[in-house]
Amino acid sequence: MTRNSAPPSLSLTRRRMLAAMLASTAFAATGLAPGAARAQDSTTPRMGGKLRMVAPYGSALQSLDPHATYESQDMAVSKAFHRALYNWDSASNSVVPDLAAEVTASADGKTFTYKLHDNIFFHNGRQLVADDVIWSYTRILSPGSSLSAVSNLSKITGARDFTAGKAGHIEGLKKLDDLSFSITFDGFGDPGFLLFEAVTAILPKEAVEGGSFLSNPVGCGPFAFAEHIEGSRISGKKFDKYFKAGKPYVDEIEFSITDDYSALDLAFRASELDATVLSESAYVLYAQDPDLSKGLIEIAEMFTRHMGLNLDMAPFGDFRVRQAINYAIDRDIIIEKLLKNKAFKAVGWLPTPSSGFDPDRKPYAYDPEKAKSLLAEAGLADGFAFEAWVTSATSSLGVLQAITPFLAAVGITVTPKVVEAGVLVEAINKGEAPAWFRSNGTGPDPISALGSFDSRNPRSTNRAGYKDPAFDAMLDEALATLDPVKRIELVRKADGHIFEQAPVWFHNYNKAVVATQPWVHGVDANVTEAAIIEVDSVWLDETAPAR
């Protein structure tokens, strides 16, 4: 397989620089090496067995349609059944082509031409061709679409006009032959950052439109769908025509679906799970255990935990109120006491592993008097009350309960509304929740991450309803800038603007921890989301109970 990139001054230089910055900032800021793995993983993989993984964070999947959900839980499962044009490579900490054998870039860095591998097949037996890529992206961008990847693809030339119903096709998508196509973007950039997540997976039209896709998904991933018991588990069987030779290594895969970390802990200790993510309390116990600690993979993730604020609801439209909330809360004590130091204090929307992270920016100080002064300036000297929607998780309800006395001290009363994760997401996307607690993916592409506040994006992306033409212009300028160093300067300026405007309460960047059993090998440390594991590369040695 070959992969061409031209010209080096545009494409390769920037990709290598970003990869280097991602790796160096993650390590320097956290002391964690994102590619940590066991030395024994270098041995020859064994074939066979059943891989028992976890789909955490919610009691049920949002959807089996990868285009319809941006939830980490769903994307962890999608990794088994679907593939996108690019993939995140944890070893190099960068995006790499996945479905394409060759990629070439135009001199201006805006048009990319792809030649697909000729051995990619969907689970229904049909070969994947260029038409499937164009159809999948067209589906996502269709007029009136609320699919999760609209913001990812909106930078394709003509995408916004097509979505708005002003054009009959997407100008920047062109089929060249059965296996070749080109994508033209409005500005210079690395398309891998936009096209590696499951929300941009390439799907077969006939399966999606066949009427049973939501209960029997068809993709081109390493496993073919077998069974889904809602709120319990989802499983797949090895796909023998998977395009990566020799993979997957295991014969079957099963994900346990749950938001109950206690149940996951018990199942892992009973050897019923091969790997799991850890809660704050479990992390402390596992780290102290001489055996369990050997299988821990610690990851500085590209996720920003925050309390989102609905700027269309008073009084959150006033930036002074939003800043007051940020000054009112002592995040250090919450991170230390409640989260057991399994987090890093946020100093902006972009996290420490991001190339757009500004290491010189200072966080909001804990300053209750400053908070009171800002509230008085906003005409709220007597305070105000609001309702925050949360799940029952420690990172949601637990954090809200921890910040309640700090807010009360400056005259703000907050009342929790506890709901299921799916209900919460729906309420946020409809603009019905006044405030909420979430963890947003904020990488690897910093411009896409900052798109969470682009006024031109739908509510499913710009959940706060933030409207600021000056900020939109900053993103456009960064996107149009060819010089990678200047571009990062502009990105950091835009992130600083969001930090000052405070459309959210900036809480922390997540330190994720994955626990693995001694018989499990090949688990990667994915800084974009620890739970999304490259399952086609995981294998089980002869001591695995599920062989």
C-alpha cells in the first residue's frame, strides 16, 4: 500500500508538526505517555476467542446508526462494525488514511484525491466504492439534516448551500472512477481531523434505506452485527472479508452496555470483562492494588468537562453572569476531593493534548467577591435561580452537588433535574435544558472542536446557542491560513475569546483510565476517547477464560 501527500510543504509538514505537538503537549502537561502499553504486547498475536468489552457512560445506546449519534458510548461500539475514511492511530498520535490506499493533495491544500483499497467489502457482501463515500457524506449533509457530523462536513465546498437547500448537489464532492474521488474544502486543512470519527462512517445506501438498518446495522468494519439486547449488550462475529489482512484477531466481540461503574468493577474483578474504563473511586483502588495496577493505561483525553449554559435563557445571555459562575467555584477542591485527582483543571475549551492548547493561559481564579461584583453589574445583586439537567453519575450529579454551596455563597440557587443520558442529550439539542453537565470531545482538530460555538452550526453541535460573528470570523481566518504556526496562533486566540466569554463553566480535562486483564494485548491508548478502542488489533493469549 502506498500513500502520497503533496506538496510536503503543505501536507506532510503540518501533519508531522501537529502530531508532534499533540504528543509533546500531552506528555509535558500531564506526565502521561499516550502510547503506553505492556511490553508483552510485542509478542505474536494469537487468533481466536471472544473479546468482552464495555460500552460505558449510558444505560442504553442512542442509536445503531453511526451518523445519528456523537455519543462516545455509541462510537465505541461503532468501531467494531463501521469504518470511516480516516482512522486515529494511537501509536503516532495522529490521523491516518484507513479506507484509501492513496491520498494526494493539491498545491493549495484544499483538494484531496483518494483511491480506495480494492478489497473493502460491506457485511452484505458488496464492494465499497466511491459512490458509497459520496452518498454517505451527502446523506449527512442533506437539507434539514440534524445528523451529528454536519459540522464535520460543513467545510466541504458547497456543503452549506446544499444543506440549506440552495444547491442540488455538493460541489466539493466529485467521483472520478469506481474507486477514486476528490473532496474540495473551503480552506486549507487536514481532512483527517474531520473524517476519522464514526459519525462520518461510510455506509451502504441499500442497507440504510432497506428498513431494518436501525436493528441490523451493516458496515465494513472488522465484525458483522450479531445481536443487540437494548440496555444490556451488543455483539458481533468476525467478518472474514475484512480488508485488513489477518484481522481481527478474535472470533467474536461483545460490549456490555451500562452506566453502572460498580457493576463494571465487579464484572472485571470476576474476569467477566477483558477491559473496562474506571470511575474516580475505582481508579484509586486499582492504582493501589499490586496486581490490578499492572494493567492500567492512563490517558490524557481530548475531552472537556463543563456545565453547559443555554444562552437563549435568561440570565445566561449576559457574559458577566457566566463569568461570575466561573469565579464562584473552587474547582481545585472538587478535582482533589470528589474526582480523586482523575482530572486536570480546564483553562479553556481546548485540552492539554490539543495543538491549540495555550499553556500560558491562567484558569479562572476562585474569587467569590469578583463573582458577586459581576452579578451586581449584571443587575443580579440578589442572585438568581436555575435548574441544571444531570445524569446520576459522579461527573454530573456529583459535581453539581459539590458546586451548589459555592454558588449559594454568591446568591445563586441551582436545582438538579436528574434524567437518563438519552433524555438529557435530546433536551440539550432541542434547547430545552437551561443548564447541563456534559463531557465534550475537544480534539484532535482544534478548529472543529471550537466549532461547538460556531453560530452557523446546528444546536446538536452548538449546544449553548452561542452567537458571536467576531468569533465565527476568527475560525474562518484560522481555517483559511496556510502557515501552520500562524494558524495555531489564531486558534489559541479564538480559544482565549471563548474562555473570556465563558459560554460554559469550565471544569476539567479528563484523565481516563482503562483497566485491562493480564491476558489481553493490543489495547491502544486513544487520547480522543479512551473507550474507543481499535478492537481489530486486540488479541487474547492462551490464559484468557473466553478462548
